[in-house]
Amino acid sequence: MADTMELRDIEVWDGNMAAAQALRQVQVDVVAAYPITPSTPVVENYANFLANGYIDGEFVMVESEHAAMSGCIGASAAGGRVATATSAQGYALMVETLYQASGMRLPIILNVINRALASPLNVNGDHSDMYLGRDSGWIQFDAYNPQQAYDLNFVAFKVAEDHDVRLPVMVHQDGFMTSHTAQGVKTLSDEVAFNFVGEFQPMNDMLDLDHPVTHGVQTEEDWHFEHKARQHNDLMTKVFPKIQAAFDAYEALTGRKYNIVECYDMDDAEVAVVCMGTSVETAVEVAKEQRAKGIKAGVVGIRVIRPWPFEQIAQAFQGCKAIAALDRSSPNGAPGMLYNELAGTLYNAATRAVLTGYVYGLGGRDLTKSLLNQIYADLVANAAAGKPTTALQQLIGVRGPKLEFL
Amino acid sequence: MSEMKNIKNLKEFSTSADRFEGANLLCPGCAHSIIVREVLNATNDDLILSAATGCLEVCTAVYPYTSWDASWIHIGFENASTAIAGAEAMHKALKRKGRLKQERDPKFVAFGGDGATYDIGFQWLSGCFERGHNMMYVCLDNEVYANTGGQRSSSTPIGASATTSPAGRVSYGEKMNKKDMLAIMAAHGAPYVAQVAPNKWKDMIKKIQTGFAANGPVYINAMSACTTEWKFLPEDTIAISDMATDSLVFPLYEIIDGTKLNITYRPKTVVPVEEYLAAQGRFKHLFKDEYKYLIKEWQERVDAKWDYLQRREEASV
């Protein structure tokens, strides 16, 4: 038996430690992992727990991220609790197996410590890796700080392992800004944390020797569409109620409330910024300052990226006159992902808010309060004019002549 | 403890319970199915299996059917080794935690073609062997990407015509010598590495059973004559296989603990390499006058390798 770790009610943890502690507390059976900045400390912390008797699962340090997820898939299909962590290039190397994990309906948990994708090589935080895997069939949560990175891992296991769901879940957090920035994190005791998730209940497990199963079959035009359609249907219809139930249960246990879409000062907001990761907290602070100046400013944070919360998003912007979508990934020749998702969601909604997009913060460039103030100034002008007063897409915080398109 | 089968003759073997069903889509005359049955039939223990993308995979698990009466997983082309290593790790974890549904310890076996093994899955295989998973990896070596229509792999021998190294007006086909996977896998320090052939089934069963009894990763290189890409008639699979082993193009040997090499089959009459080549369409062009030197060179290479294997065996290194 692994030793119990005595934790203070509030520990000073960065996002990587928060994620590693959550993995320890749910007693993951197999972690197959490979180190990469900035997710390396998740794996190192976990190795440390193992070396000191706090883990009795298997820890397999493989030779690449592709092998990490391959090992996770084999272990998960065998029938037990499985998790790993990665970032950026490692995530990119994993992409093939991300689709295989979700298509095989395996409840693996992947902590993604978001980082820019080369080239040029960059170790800092942006959402390029997150965007790369957005259609991979995984449920995807976004944490804005270490506390959330901790909490959302428990919710992730609870949702993923539900037999009506059986889909893998990613918990995203911003590289360095969350992963390496220590904050106070309210903890659960080992017992309470484990009991929230519960014992792993295997299904179609290869290790049930009396009931052999075949995993990872071939389907061509005769069955492939039906499999993909069923997975999509489950993502669209079954997952949100399970996430909501898990959020409710977690709130009842801890008092910490999570929402599928996080709305800050949105009840009467006329201008709103939509973003993810650490940017949400900065935007909330700036919105409050805007409100002190008489601007009805709000912020919407995307908590569940996949499945995309179509209905909740449509509701969030009722009464809003101008919206800015902030994308922390180069769209490389298109509007940003958040812009496009919002446009698709709001096109048939009651709102006729003006929607503009901003690309910011690539490769770990700061999103400053002054940039957000400028965005709110643009939004106020858009709201007054009832149409865009700027280009639909602006790159902000980048040196050189102003880059704006569309 | 492992429970091995004691099979005395082919009739007994053929009536032994199947965990790999004859209902599959492999070509008539495909050696893969013979090899897989021989591997699975070597033990009565439970089996957890994986397969790389390839002929075996696409022909045995086409939804809604499966040919496998043992748990089986396919993920991708390169990671059959790591898939089974992950399952083995889970077994270890659940055993330690007292959560296995049955007390029995299964064997973990991965199958991959030579493309999956020599080429695209090489890193994954090496990683699994370095980490010492308790697993057997069986390479179904037909010296070509057969599933995708006959492209060269790093197992394709020199002079073979493959679709990406075709023989033509100015080319004799594949230019590179076959990679020596057995030496590479032995160099990992694996407890057991062996080359087998389906026609020498007693030798093969013995090796598979030795592999199952070993503690750690075991590599089996199984010569798998391919009627479609080697271009011979389906009914000649065993005859071609006999020529492969008796010409010593595919010598049968084992390497224990990374170093100790034993030759396990010595043909009474050694067949000239030329006869082996002449029996297959993929080498047809080598019999043109301008390429005959390649056949001579090939015979010299086989002789040299056989001499080397014998010297290794004698020296017990």
C-alpha cells in the first residue's frame, strides 16, 4: 500500500505540482510518460512520489511522447486508471495516438501544459498545442490557475471513467504562467480526493481473461462513419450532463464552483472579452477597472473547450453589443479558432453583437492590462457604431507595423 | 508457472484448440497465419495480444468480426510493442494492488510485420526492450510492406524487386542489404532472441516455449514467405520456406542473454541460394546475364554469415 501524504489545507503549489498531486491522490494505476518543458515537473514530481513510497501504481518512463500515449492506450485497454502529461512538440508527436485513444473510447487523462509549437522553437506558453488537438475526440477542460488544474483533474477522471462517457479527457493549463507559478492551492485529503473519483470500474478490459475482447478494429466505408458518428453524438449529447453533475458534486464537496462556461460580470455586460487560460484572470481584473469607469464590461472564460458548449455560449452573450475573441495561437491564414467557434455559435442566436478577433500572446508574450484596455476601447466603439470599427482580426502586442486583416 | 503444450506431431497440433480462428482474410498460402497459430498453440496459458497495422491486423479484426479468441489490441503501425508493454504494466500494477479478476498470469505477445519492426516501430520496440517488459515480440518477416502492395522495407534483401525499388532497365531492384535485427535485439541484452520459420515447427515451438519461460523481453524473428509479394504459388509456401532455411538464407539460431549463440537447425543438404532465388518472381530479373554476379555475391554473403554463426556458436559468445 502506498503511504498517505499529509497535506496542509492550503499548499503553495504551481500548476505542475497541483496536477501531479491530483494524479497521486486518485491512485493512477499506470502512468506512461516522457518529459518535455514545461510539463516535465508533472512527471518529475510523480517520480518523486514513487521514490518515496506514495505511489503503488506502475510508472513507465518511455522513449517518446508517442510511446507515452501508446503505452497509456495499452494500459487503459487492459483495464485500469491511466494518465500522463505533455506539452507542445510532445503533444504534436502524440496526435496520432490521441485520435486512437478517443476512437477506442479509453478514459485516459492527459494534462497538457500549453506551449507554443515550433518553428521557431519556443518553450513558453500559448495555445498552439491545444488548438492542434481540438478535433481529436477528447473532452477538454481549461484551467486558469494551479487551483483549477488540481480541481479539474478530479472532475476529469470522474467524467472520463463514467461508463456512459468512456472518453479521454485533457486538462489544459498555461505553460509557465500556470505550470511554474506557485500559488495557494486548497487541498483535499488523500482519502477525500480518492473517494470523489472512486475505484476504477473496468469495462471491456483485456485483462478479464475469461472474457477476451478485441480493441482497435478495422472499419472501412461500411462502418467507420457509424463509429465516428456515435462518438460525436456522445460528445454532443451525453457529456455535458456528466460534466455538470461532476461540477455539482465537486462544489458540494469543496465549495468550489465550476461552470461549463465561466461568466464574469456578464449579467448586464454590453462589451465582453472571450478568452482562455491565465488571460481570463487578467481580463476579469481589467473588466472591473472598466466598470469603475462606467463601461459595462464582462469576460467569458471557456472552461470546456470540447465538446464546444454551444448553448451555454449562446446564452452567455444575451444583451451584449460587442464581443472580442482572443486567440493565443496563430491561425496561419484564417480567423482564430475562438473567433470562428463564436461566429458559428452566435450566427443564429438572438444576439447581433459585433464580433471581432484578436491574436495575442504567441510564444509566451504577455497579455498586458493596457492591451486589454485597448480591446475594451475597440469594443465600446463597436458597440456604439453597431458595426466593426476595426479590422475583424488584429494582432496585438507584436512589434513592427500594425497587423490587421479582414 | 507457465503451462506449455506437449505436442508430438502435426496431427495433434492441428487439432489443438485454436485461439486464432481460421476465419480470417489472409491470402491463401500466407505464412502469417501458420506462424501465429504455432506461437499461440505453444502454450495453454492465457494470452494478451497486440498487432501492428499490417496484413495480420487488417485481415483478422474487421468489424464486426474478430479472428481472436484471446484479448487483442491494435493501435497503430509503430506501437504494437508499446501497446502490449502498457498492458503488461497494467497487469503488474493491478496484481500489486490485488485487483486482478483472475489469479492467472497471462503471456503478453506483440506481432508486427518487418515494416512495423525494422522500420517504423523500431524506436518503440527498442524502448520496450531497454525497459525490460515481460513480453514477446514476434516479427512476421516477409521482407516487404505487403499490406500496402509491396514497397521495400529495411528488411527487403538486395536484388529484390519491390514497388518502391523496382527492377527496371537500369536497376536490379533493392540496393541495400537486409538489416540484421537479431543482432540488434540481442545487443539490447534481451534474455532470448531467435529466428524461426513456420516449416520448422518443432524448432519454432521449442523456441517460443523458451521465450515464454524467459523473464524479460523476447524477440522472435519469424520468416514469413509471402505468396503475393515474393511471387510464388500459394500451395508452395512450405516448399519455399524449406528452401529458405535449407539454403541458409534464413538460418535458424537463438541468442541467449544477449551473447550466447546456438544454431538450432543444420540442413542435411544445403540448397544453393540460386535455387531459392529462382523459385520467386521477385528475383526473376537477377537471372539476366548482367545481374548474375549478384547471385554469386549473395551466395558468398550467406556462406560468410553461416561461417560467422558457427564461429560464434563454437566460441560460445
